[in-house]
Amino acid sequence: MNDERRRMNGQNRQGQALTELLIGLVAIVVVLAFLLQSGRLLRARTNALHRARAEAGSAALSSVYSRYVPGPIFGGDWSDGPDGRAYSRDDRLRRGNPLPLRLVVAANARPEELDRHVADNAFRAVQNDPEVVDQFWLTCGRARSESVPLLPVIRALLYRADEITFDETVWLTWCEGLPGR
């Protein structure tokens, strides 16, 4: 009786090892695809950041200051774009009010205390002038990464898009043509 029971239990479990192996292989393939895709995306974003940094660095070390034309944009909130998904590429920025930022900067900078050391310091203007970015002499560099095609398993499980592209922006302070390039 015991032999027959053992034999029946063995028959019921014959396919279990194969099923576990297949589930394990699928999990390993998904993890490897995720790691491969992450590496490609990270490389594309890093390359775009390097190009944006090089552009901003070149402008920062230039002997002539060139303000980034559009000027400061204070963000208030984002509106969902035509696809109806939040935080996607087609979302649009709703302009915000620069006043809260100016008040926070002015409060933390303590312009009255700085006036004792530097007359007419730039932080004093923060309290009064909405176009304050010019007074900090910022330069900008922008770059777009190459498009990175997504692997089918990543498209199916994580992100429904054929490819991903990164837009990077870097801001640096103009250094008035300091030597050392």
C-alpha cells in the first residue's frame, strides 16, 4: 500500500520540476532584459548630459556673456497632454509665480547681512525684481539623447513605447572668461 501511494505521489509531481525550471528561466530572462535595457538608457542619458554640460561649460567660460534667450520659466504645475497620462512627454508646463521662490531665496540669503559686506549684492534684487535670473549670470546647455529602442519584454511589462529619448538641461554660472580651458 505504501509503495503504491509513493508511486502515485511521484506521478503527480513529475511535471513540477519542469514547470519550476520554465518559471525560473522566464524570471532570469526578464531580469537580464531589464539590466540590459537599463544600461542602454543610462548610457544615452549620460551622453546627453555630457553634451549639455559641455555646451553650458563653453558658455560659462566664454569672455562674452550670452543669456539663454527664453529667460526664466517658473513652473506652477503640469497639465496632462492629449494622451491623458500624467508625467508623459506630451504634458505641458503651466507657468507659476516667481514670488514664492524670490521670498524663499531672499529669506535664506539674508540680504541685509550681505549688504554689510557687499553693497548692492544680487540677493537684494531678489526681493524686488522678477527677472532675477539675469543677475546671477547663468548660462545654459541643452542636449537630446539618441533614441533608445525598447526591448519587446520591457515594452510588454513596463513601458508601452517603442523608444525613449532624453532631453537634458544644464545651468552653470558665467565665469567671465576665466583661464583654464
